[in-house]
Amino acid sequence: MINSRIRRQRWVIFSVLALMYILVYFYRVSLAVVAGDISRELNLTPQQLGSLSGILFYVYALAQLPLGPMIDRLGSRLVISGCGVLTTIGGILFSRADSLAMAMAARVFIGIGTASVLMATFTIFSRWFSKQEFGRVSGFMVAIGNLGNLSATAPLALAVAAVGWRSSFLAIGLLQAVATVLVFGMVRDRPPVTEECDTADASKPTGMLSAWGEIFGNPHFLLLGLISFFWYGNYLALQGLWGGPYLMEVMGLSRAATGQMLMFTSLGFIAGSTVIDVVARRIFRSYKKTLLAGQFVLLLLMSGFLGVVETFPRPLLAAVFFAVGLAVSSGVMIYPIIRSMFSVRIVGTALTSLNFFVLMGAAVTQQVMGVIVGSCGRGAAAAYHAAFLFPVAGLAAAIVAFFFARDYSEKG
């Protein structure tokens, strides 16, 4: 039975980590609104813009592999705090960038700095919350984190119009410094007492290579990794970078209208993330079936960006963007699946290993789409249709493959 002091403390920890994750999400998707400004000021081609966006995700993804063992051994609090310092440096540097090289270096710092936050947070949750609570609290965290996504749409567009993109990103960099200090001072890796089964399990030492062998040797993990790759690739293709240029260049929307449209996706993701665990438990009674259903709906909706949505009136287009966010929220199910798939002693390594696929999906998709748009001619509808075909086709293949994955229950 959890006493009231521990119950209060874990929600204080949740709140501090939520602030940090809001900033992570802001950095992930903020280029969509300012892509035109940065491209003009730094003289970027579509391929260079795709690389600038993608580098954060490549670095973020590659950092997952060493960070997992670090989280399991050093503790999430120290890892998040140290990485927060790097994010602060990167954010301030990005606000001062006067060349592609300087902007790329800043994005590398941000990529490394933000890489640990969500998975280290979920590792903390695995010790402060039971398995039965984990799906609900992880979905809630993602929902709150999407406030960063939300702030990077219409609010960022307004801020950029008022003070410019450099001052806007400088303010975020300073807020990052405050959040890092709060994490170091207030977060604790585990409660004073834990469930006996988790304590005994967590005390069993597991070497890094042994943990990776157990994780990557599981074929169900690899299938989950594949669908995670294209789940997040589709989401960031629309929300993180190319949705903004598509709406402005192909559909003729203003920056403000584009920010508002992208905001609907954020609102859908937030709404879906708050209820997705209930849907999994009471309707589908399965994390796997919930994930598959949501990804199938996402596939149908993303197929619209091959040309169909260009015929939609503005209210219907807004509904499509909101529905995309709802469908994307089903991807949160990958985290309780992982929590059930592996022992708590390697949960940090397992979570970061899965996140490698998630972030590689974002990086590869954004860069490949940049190459396609650049080669076909920026501004042409056909170029964007060809670019969106890459994540859409990949998601279709991943859905078929994931049908053969084991259906893990919340009891593991």
C-alpha cells in the first residue's frame, strides 16, 4: 500500500519531469513553423533543411544505445540533469546560429541533451508506479509533453511574428536551464520502499552486452521496433517539418493558418494520449490490438496527403489534422508493451533501445522526404505527394509485419 507522502512525492516528480519533456517536444517539432525563416536567413536548400531537422533525430537515436545502460547504472536523475545542460547550450547556440554548420552543431547538442528525457522518465515511473499504473501514467506524460508540441505551432508562430525566431529560441533555452536545475534538485530515482518483487528483480546485475542480447534477440521486440519506426516517422513527417511547407507552398495557407492547422494535430495527440490506456483496457483489452487499430487509422489519414486533402474545405482539413493526432496517440502503447516484455532490471536499456527505432524513423523520414522534395522541385504538389508516399508505404508494411508479434498483456 502506497503511503500519502510517497503518493505526493511521485506526483511532484512527475510534474518536474513533465516540464522537461514539454521542452523536448518543442525542440522536436518547432522547425515546421520557422522553416521558411531559417531557410531564407541561412540560404538553405530543401535537402539542407531536411538534414538540419533530421540531424537532431539521428543523434538522438544513436544516443539511445549508450544512454540505456547509463540510466540503469547511474540513475535517471543524474543522466537527465547532465543532458539538460547540453540541451541548454544547444538551445542558446541555435538562437545565435549564422550558418548551417553552427545550426547543425546546435542541433547536435540538443539531440544528445534531449535523448535521455522520456526513457529515463519512464524508468523512474517503473519504480514509482506499478505495472498496472504504468500504461496510464506514461500516456498522461506523453499527453502533457505534447503541450511542447502545441507551443511549437500557433503560439510559436505568434512569438516569431512579434520578436523573431532567434529571441523565441533564446527564451526556450533559458527555460531549459531552469527545468534542469529543478530536475537535479527535486527528482529521485526510486521511492524509499518498493514492491518486493521489483526490488529483488532489480538487484540482479545484468551486463550491457547481455541486456542488449536479451533485447535485440527477441523477434517480437524487432517487430515492435519496425512499427515504431514508421509510426513516429509519419507523425514527424507531418508535424515536425514537412507539414508546414506543404500547407504553405501547396495549399497556400499563411504562416498563422499553418500553425493553427498543425495545432489541431497536437490537440488530437493530447486528447488521445489521455484516454488511450482506457481504450486499451476496456475496449480492445490488448495493447497490441490498440496499437494496430490506431496505426491502421493513421495509415488511412496519412494517405490523404498524397493529394486528396487538397480538395477539402478548411473545417474538414482541420478535422483531418485532429484525427491524425488521435491516431498517432495509439503509438504510446509501445511503452507499456516494453514494460511488460522485459524485466525491470533492464527496463531503461529496453526503453532506450526501442526509442532508437522511434527516433531513427523521424530522422530517416524527414531527410528522405527532403531529398525527394528537392529532386522533384520544391513547391510542386507532385513533389510532396511523392515524398509522403515513403512514410505511408513503410507504415503499411510495418502494420502487416506486426500482426505476427506476440500480444503481451499488462501483466507480462
